Amino acid sequence: FALNLRKPSNYPSKLVGEAFNEEEVLSELEGSAHSQTLRDSSSLRVQLAFVFWNEADMIDLLKILETYDFQDQFASRLHNRLVFTGLAAFAICHKKGYASYTALGEKCLEHFKKSGSVNARPVYLFLKSMKSPSRDAFREAIEACVEGNFVNIEAMVNER
């Protein structure tokens, strides 16, 4: 992920580089290894697509990610996947013809609402502000990020 971003690219949400080439790796895998690797690489790519605001890639990746359960044995992997799946879903659902992604965003939002973790609050508020954009909603998300020292999420909220 990070190594593939070290060099400038016309396609920053594609995982093609010296460290990892998604297409090559996936072509060598079958069954659950292919499915799990596709889930994980798509989770990283949807994050890049959101950060670089590549709507076409967000749509393609949401089509892949919506097929996976909202469960994972590793909380950090699930967290990252649901954060950026939700953010991309809410970013895209406002476009004509993509309102169906509202339900996917809602599922992600509900996960963080139920979490109870203090670390989930900034993410929850960012998702909520993307669902129903307003100056006050974004301000509340920014304040939660500052309070929790979530500099990376704060930067993304400020971009919106």
C-alpha cells in the first residue's frame, strides 16, 4: 500500500508497483485465498480511491466490497474496510443512479454507532457528515478528530 505510493502515478488507487501488483497476485490465487486477498486489496484501494476522490474506482470497489460480510477475525482490518466502504458509499450515493449505496453506508454507520469504542466516535461522525453533509456535521466530526488526535481523519474531513 504505502510502497506503491512512493512513486507518482496516474492511477494512485491501483495497486501496481514493485512491492505488490494486485492483478498478478490475484491471477495466481484460487478459492478462499483469492476471495480474501481481493477483499483486502479492495479495502486498501477504496481508501485510496476516497482520498484521491476517484469516483469511478469507488463505484467499482464498492461493487466488490458489498459482497463481503461485516465480520472479520481481525478488528483492525474490519475497521479499515468499514470506514472507507462507508465513506465511499456515502460519497457515491448522492450521485444520480447510485442511491442504492446509501444502504451500504448505513450498515457501516450502524457498526460504528454500536461499537461503543471512544475511537469509533470520530469515524462515526465523519460517516454521519458524509451521509447528510452540512457545515455543522463536518464541524462536529472535526472537533471529535481533534479531541481524539485523529490527524489523518481530521485532514479528510477538512477536505470535504
